[in-house]
Amino acid sequence: MSATREHFSSKIGFILAAAGSAVGIGNLVGFPVNAAKNGGGAFLIIYALFVLFVCLPVMIAEMAIGRKTQKEPVGAYKSLSNDSKLWSVAGLFGVLTPFMIAVFYMVLTVWIFSYIALTVTGNLDYLASANGFGEIINSNYIFLAMAVVAAIVNFILVAGVKDGIEKAAKTLMPALFIMLVIMVIFVLTLDNAMAGIEFFLIPDFDKITPSVINGALSQAFFSLSLGMGILITYGSYINNQTNIPNSAKLVAITDTAVAFTAGLMILPAVFSFNPNINTETLSDSSVSLIFTFLPKIFLALQVSIGYAGASLVAAFFFILVFFAAITSLVSILEVPVSYLVTEKKHSRKKALIILLATAGLLTVFATVSFGMVSFFTEFTSYAGGTKSFFDVVYDIFYDTILPLNGFLLCVFVSYRWKKHNLSDELSIGNTGYKNSLVEKYINFSLGTFIPVIILLVFINTVAQKFFAVSIFGF
């Protein structure tokens, strides 16, 4: 255990940082519509059950591995497997995945920043126009926005764990919560807002299909940042006084609460804008909702609060989403940063320079793959369609590799590191853990049905994403 390794200075700092990694763009926009379209309250119940009984044990295991080894995924797997080459590869997946996810997440964050700039300069009507989004993402100004976002992320990461990540989380996360509540209060005052609440919350069990169940599990898994190496890395920054199961529970509750509250913001706004909207055609894509649909909703507010008022509300919303995006992006990038510092013995500054030169270049490739450069726009084809470079990165590293990483983690903890060692680690800071029902459930579930469920999701995702085939009928 390295004596010089940084640690979070407080429990709340760790929880806010971990919650910041989990709370992202999908929580605020994609989740509410996905829930509303797939059974409302019924979907929410299924989602909550998956969080509690499937995702929480995986989250706890990731944090335990990190604290035990005081390392990121590569170092953690190597340390606990006695330098096994096979498990070192699993560790590399745990670093490569967030590295590549940061590429497409950076693109989305840059777009959000661009929308903030255009909104505050009085261009909300342009954002809501038919051609606005396509022209903005292919404008040369997008690279200026990229430089600003990169500078913000670098400023946070170069400061380190306590002075960078923790301080940013303690500032941005409370601000995000307050802004979200303010937006909810405002939206609920709009005409026909209650129709959106009913659509979001009233259970419709007839809509619960195998596909919806699969979607709920995938949403829960992705939402909590599982399989990204983030929680292993953040777990390495906590001390032995931390009660890992309780901390994981608080992170899961915070993440779910934000997603739920976002539903009270997004759906009432949608129904206020168009009470007769065909909800089946409402996209659950975070990208299309944020950048093409919601600007129209905000512009429609000018009838009641004027153009300046509508622009203020829109700017408030985009800043809210930007805060969520920045906390997630910082957490994602901390994994490869920690790898370069821990395994390659680089300084944080040098590690960030390396990331700027590599992930930064790939981000440029992803940015120009929406029409600027045909090579990256028509990068390859599979599942019957042409795919851009951005699509490939998203499909492989976000939709596909995450469940594979989760499966490997469960197998590693249960059959290589062994369950009794996991129990020993989790009993540190939690004297009542040994022989508790929680211990029995975690040990049983991680070694039996959880890896089976995650493996099925992985297999079905590969079949659907790359071969347009649904193996299991969902």
C-alpha cells in the first residue's frame, strides 16, 4: 500500500464524487423518458429492484477491490491475482473503457457548453430551428468550445483528489441538486404539467416486456458507472474508516433520486409544450432530447415569460446538464490518469498531457464524424447501417464492454480473489458486516445469478448492436 497515495478528506467528499460520476446526461434526460415510455411507475419499480439486488453488490465489490489494493483497475487486478496475465488484461479493459468513453462524452459536453454560450448570447431561436443543431456541431467554433471544456477538466484533475475532484464535487453536486429542484418547481407551474407527472409515475404493467426488463437493467448498470473502473479507482482513495456498503448505498440512492427528480422536470415540460404529444414517438435518446427537442420547449415559453425569460430558463437548464456532464467526465478521466500515475509512475501533469495528446485527438476524430470529414462520418458499417467513428466508440465501449467488465469483476471477486477476502475487506469500517444477511446475499449473488444476468445482457447487446439480431427475444 502506497503511503503517498491521496485520499478523500471526508465521507461526504467521497460520496459526492462517486455520485458525481454516476449522475450524468442520461440521468437527467434519457432516464425519465425511457421510464415513462416503458411502464412509468412499473419501470421505476423494476429499475429500483435491479439497483438494489444486482447493481449494488457489484458497486460494493468494486469499491472493496480499490480500497484493498489502493490501485486503479490494472494494478488492482494484478495485485489480487499475483500478476496473472489473464486478469491483467481484464484490468486493462477497466482502464481502456473509461478512456474511450471519455471520447464521446467529451463531444457531448462540448455541445452542451456551446448551447450555453449561444443561449446566453440571445440565440435560443436558432437552437430551436430545424437546422440549428446540425450547423452548430459542424461549426469551427466547436473546437474553441472543446478547448474551454478541456481546460476546465484539466484544471480539476491536475489539482488532484482532495483539491481537485473532491472540491469540484462538493461545489458542483449541491449546485446541481439545487438547480434541479428550482427547475422542477418552475416546470410544475406550467399548464398541463400534471399530465407529464401522471405519464411518468402511474404504473402500466402491460408495457413490461422482456425488452423493457433488459432496458431497466442496462439503464441501472450504466447509470451507476459500473464496469468503468471509476469505483475501483475512487475506492482506492478512501480510508479504512469508511463503511463501504453504507457509502455505496448512499451513492445509489443519490443517483436514483436525481434520475427520479429529473423525471419531474422533463416530462411535465414536454406535456406542457404539447399536451397531445404522441409519446411513442418521443425519443429516449439523450442527444436528440437535449439538442433538438428541449430548445423548442424553452422557446415556446416566450409566450408566457418573454424571449429573455425563456432564454434564462434554457441557460439554467443547460448549465445544470453541464455540471452533471463535467462531474462525470472528470470521474471517467481519473481512471486512466490514475493508471498512468500508479502503474507508469508519471506525474499527474504528465499523465494529463498524455491524455490530451491521445484522447484529445480521438475526440477530434469523433467531433468531425458528423459530416465534417467523410472518412470519420462513414467510418464503417455493421448491423445493416453505416456507422460514424462516434457511433463505433459508443457502441463498443459504452453499450458493449461495460457489461463484460461487470461480468469479469463478479467472476474475479468470487473465484479468484475469493468471497472470504471480500468479506474481510468489507468488515473493515463495518464491524457488523460479518455473518450479516447483507454479507450472505453479496457473496451468494456475486458468485451465482448476477454474473449470469450480466453475461446475458452482454451477449444480447453484441447480437443486437453488431448483427441486428435479438438472441433472447428482447
